[in-house]
Amino acid sequence: MSRLGKKPIPLPKGVEVKLTADEIFVKGPKGQLQLKLMQGISVQQEENELKLSRQDSNDAYHGLYRSLINNLVVGVSQGFEKRLSLVGVGFRAAVSGNKLDLQIGFSHPTSVEIPSDIQVKVDKGTTIILVGPDKQKLGQLAAQIRALRPPEPYKGKGIRYEGEYVRKKAGKAAKSK
């Protein structure tokens, strides 16, 4: 049996769970999320914890669904956060309405549509803070923003995750005669 799949998922105060035959709905102070369950995976609620069980011998999905459901519970109770840093001269960001406007060294301004359930804040013009209950949507938006101008290996300019290490290459050396 999957070691991770066997662990129960604790439910914090204020989190409500509604189970159907093939879906789970989780509601909390930060929002409401749902997940369609795979056939063969079932969830039982016992007091203030959830337990997963499976009918066949597929351990990989047992642990995966336990992690996905745990992410739902953590997301609606605490939420998730991703931080991106803009590194480069003149690189800056601003939020206007439901768009994130970026000036990242192109001849034109670049904007990214912000989903309704994700909040975006810009700190000091160069740090983008993404906050939301859905870990998968949050990571996808962060990756989409980073893909606009990934860090380049010579000067390190670009958009990077906070704390990401960018290995720099040595530049071209001048030939000596």
C-alpha cells in the first residue's frame, strides 16, 4: 500500500467537505474548490479527518489523490503564495484591473490576464506576489509569467522565482595575440 496514501488528512476548523460518488467539494474561508475522483479511489470522512481507500492495487494514484485532496484542504484554509522577481534595468510590473502589466525589455508593454480567484500584488515594482487557494492554477500562472522572459545565463536578466538560482556562464573572452 502507498505510505503517503494511508496517512489521514486533518480538516482544520472552518473547512467543510461534501463527498459525492465521484467528486469532492471543499469549502473554507479562502474559497471553494472541487476535484473529480478517479474510478477506484474513494474518500471517507471520519470526524475531522479524511481517509482515502482504493479498490485495486494502483499505489501511485492512491498517493497522488491524497496529495491533491490535501492541497485542496490547505488551499481553502491557508492559501498558497508564489513570488516572482524581475531582474534587469527598467524591468517593472504593475497591476491594472484584472491585468498584470509588465515592462520587461521588449519594445511593447506586455500584459497577462489575471484569473478571478488569484490575487496579484506588486511590491516595489520588481516583486510579483501571487496568492490564491488553487495550487495548480497558481503555479500555472507563475510559470506563464516566467515564460515571458526567463532568466538568461549571461547577465541573469529576466523573470525568476524568488530564491531561484541562475547559473551564469562566462562571457566570450577576448583573444590575446
